[in-house]
Amino acid sequence: MTDALFVGAHPDDAEILAGGTIAKLVRLGYSVTVADATRGEMGTRGTVEERAQEAADSAKILGVTRVNLALPDGGIGNDLPAATRRVVEAIREHRPRTVFTHEFGDHHPDHNAIAQAVKYACFQSNVLKYNTGQERFLPSRLFHYVGSRNRTPRTPSFIVDVTETFEVKMEALRCFRSQLANKDYEGPETYISSDLAWHHMEARAGFFGNLIGTRYAEAFTADAPLRIDDPVSLPDV
Ligand SMILES: [Zn+2]
């Protein structure tokens, strides 16, 4: 059993979009699993082996269990039922109370497709006759990362203060030596490997922090309104 499952299309997506929240949940004592949908084999930089090592190093820093669903990089959307099935298998194996994944309408087709597959899977994993040879399981909630490139951000349903764990997120991100800004790695230039992308990650955390009166934060949407039993107990802003 895991408390929270974070699904990213590629190794590094969960860290980029929710690494501070992941680290925070681990600090709070929750068990967290990160599932990378693909091995990132279509990435402009880095080999599958390099990326697997980077993902493992980052998982160690964050304190999470990490699995890979081995779906085709660049082609998750080509076979959505197959992607859904892999996610159902992961949900039934890890039995997370809460699931996080990409948002619909993300600029990257894989991000968009895995968001759809995870949404379907959260339903199908509780269908008795959807047979994977495992016990059925219904996650309680599905949340989506806010922060797609070149898109107006969706209005967050909630924002998590990650000021205390922002440095852990950055340390985890530095594990992705082939992917993110790193002068010691030679490879073709990409947006994500540029200093600009690094700056944008910090700026985005600062922007969301500004909305809740903290230094750094990460934002999420929910598919349904969130129940709050005691609105007076919410943190001050
Ligand atoms: Zn990605």
C-alpha cells in the first residue's frame, strides 16, 4: 500500500511538476510511489540506461518507491486502452489513496495521453470484471499537476506550500544530469536543458507561492470540489 501515487509521462516529470509536494508528503510520514509511464527513450538527450539511473538517484533523495510502466515514449496516446491497463495494474499493486498526474490539455502529447489513461484507470481499477488477476481498488482522489509549458495555467483547486522542501526538489532535479541544465553534460540543446527552463521552474514555484503567501508552492487541480470539514482551521495567508 502507498499513500500517494505520482504518475509522470517521463522520468523527471513528477519531480519537475510536484517534487516539492512529494518531498513534503514523505516528510509528513506518508509512503509515496512515483510511476514513470515511459523510459524516456525518445528524449533528445540521454540514454534509457542513463535516465533509469537518474530516476533511481532522485528517488533516493526524495525517499520514494519508483516504478516504470514501460509504455512507448512519444506514443502513449497511440494505444490508450493499453496505457490504461498498465496504470490499472500499478494502482491495484500499490493501492494509493491519492493519485496525481498531468493535466488535460498539456502541450506534450504523452502528458495529455497519460492524464487520460490515469483518469480511466482510477475508474477501471475498481471494476470487478476488468481482469488483471489482481484485487480491485478505488483510489479516493485524483489530482492534476498545474504547470504546462506555454499554456495559461488552469485555476488551481489547491496549492501546496513547498518552501521547506524546495531545496530537496532542486537536489532531486539535479540528479537528471542528461535532461536538465548541466554544463558537464554534452548533448543537443533543448528547452528543458536550458538555463531558461531552470529559471522557469523556480519562477513558477514563486508565482504559486505568491498566491498563498509563501515563498514556494506547487499547484494542483481536482476533478471534484474538495470537502472541508472545518474551514476556520485553514492556514492563515
Ligand atoms: Zn514529460
